[in-house]
Amino acid sequence: MSQEAENIGSDVRAEDAFDVALVDAELKKEIVGLEGQPEVRQFSSGASNLTFMLRYPDRDLVLRRPPSGAKPKSGHSMIREYSVMKALQPKYPKVPEVFYYASHEDSVIGAEFYVMEKVPGRLVLDAFPKEWGWGAEEVRSFCERFWDKLIELHSVDPKSVGLENFGKSQGYVERQILGWNSRYERALTPDADPFEDVRQWLEDNRPSTESGSAILHGDFRIDNMILDEKEPHEIRAVLDWEISALGDPLMDLGASLAYWIQADDPPELQVLKRQPSDVEGMMTRDEIVDYYAKKSGRKIDNYLFYYVYGQFRLAGIAQQIYYRYYHKQTTNKRYALFGPGAKNLGNYVRKLIRKQT
């Protein structure tokens, strides 16, 4: 699929369809000047919440809703995603503006959803466009700006944007480890590896102290960014806030680094690459840790723990998605690959742990 087609989306899958007329009527009550009837397209990227474009004659909007079938309550919370974006936007303007929210009880489509602006620009997936003509210097410049955006997010005082009660920041590391271990176990299928040794290692190696409290994105990667078409080094929007939280920023760093596949990574990681993090000019994970520590002023001890956490969290997410496919709660055939993907990630971190010990 071309970049242009990816930005426009494709026909709505039958299992994900909703009553467009009812949504349109609700939006026109809330958004001044909204006119005409929308054309609805479904974005194919993403494997968690569902994303649709509502293309009106003079503007484009984006609708986000949870998938059908079994789902973890907090992992698909639309009010959580909507609330953090609404609060953050004034101080972290890379967040798209949100316009409308409906709870499950009040929803005209039978599911919780919200609507936000569609920020114009370029969505980069597995490669930078050839027409940009980027060399190592341009790539390095973008890489620094990308990680700067995570550092800037972690520097926002939650109280200054009314998010001091967005969640319990104290004890975040323990809750994440115990929570993901439990979620992984609940999502086990007969063909999955339980990875009891990895889960126990994460519990046994939790840091004794946390590195402060910050607003965490939870899914910070290049394919969740909209880049400026004319100045592609400029990040216009940071998307997908569905698992944002308050907690230890180093856990957010570890989660983001788990997506960061570099050129010398083994094949089991290379096949999971979903962003151009391995091209010449990109920092390695070790360089990123040093860059983050220097610019944020945070001390990073035991980097391996945060990285293993990030990778096993991805294994848990993949296994949850595969669980839905295995039990025929979704017909999307690409989800069949998430089971082997979860197993590959678990085996990879198992090797890292054994190498350290």
C-alpha cells in the first residue's frame, strides 16, 4: 500500500462497521460549522483500537473506538485517551485537538468512541520516502528530534495540566510488571510458551526506587507520528495515547526502545521491525539511553530491566491480540502472526537474561 493510500485508509471491514448517519448527527451538535455527509475509511495500521477517517467536504476528522470481542478494560479506554489528549494539548501542542467523546452507555454506535482532528502530514511506516533524499546527517537530525519529543513529554508537570490524578504514579513499576505478567498468563493459548522464567526475572529485578513521576505515552514510536510534508524533520502530531499513564519515565523509555530495531539485531527482531530505526544515521539503543540521560538529567541504572520489560510487554500485547484471533473474535488474518511474534520476543529476552547471568 502506498503512503497516500495508507493516509486515506481503505473500505471499512464488515465486522467494524457502524451507523455513519447517527455519528454524523451527533458530531454536528458539537462541532460548529460541520457540514455535508462524511465518507468513511478505515486505517489499516495499528492492531489495537480501531481508527477511521470521516472525510467531510471541507475537513477530515478521525474516530477512534475499541475493537469488538474480549479486551482488557484499561488498555482500550477511550475516555482515558480522550482525557489525556484534551488536558495535554495546551502545554504539549503535538497532541491533536479532540472534539467529541461518548461513553459506551451514551454511544450511538454501541461502543465507546471519541473524535479528533486529522492532522495533515506524512505518516512514516517502515521506511522514509525516497523523495526526501535523506542521508545519515538528516536521519540523525530527525532521530534527535524524535527522542526530544519523548523527553519533552516527560518534563511536563502533570499538575500543571490537571493530570496529577490521572493515575497512581507511586508503585507504577510493580503494577506494570505484575499486571503484564498476569495479562500474558490470561492470554495464553495452547501453542504459547508461558515464559515463567522471564516473568519471574522481571519480578525479582524490579528497581528499589523509581525515577520520579511523569506523563507516559506508552506507545512512543515513529509510526505514531505525523511529520510535516514540507519540513519532514518537524513532528506535527503524536498519536495513539490509549495506554498513556502517570509513572516512572524510564519504563516509557524501555517500552519505546523495545520497538527500536537496529541494524545488528538478530532475525527474530528484524522481522518485527515497523519503523525505520535501523537506517544509517539512527542512534543505537545504547546511544539513545546516553542521549536521554544527558538531556533529561535522569540517571539510568540497570537499563536491561527496562528493555526486557519493554520487550516482554510487547510479547504480552501480541499474545492478547493473537488470543482474539485464536478464539475467532476477529477475522483479521494478519493477527495469526502475532502468536509466533510473541514467542520470538519471549525467547529473545530469555537469551538476554541468560547472557547477563
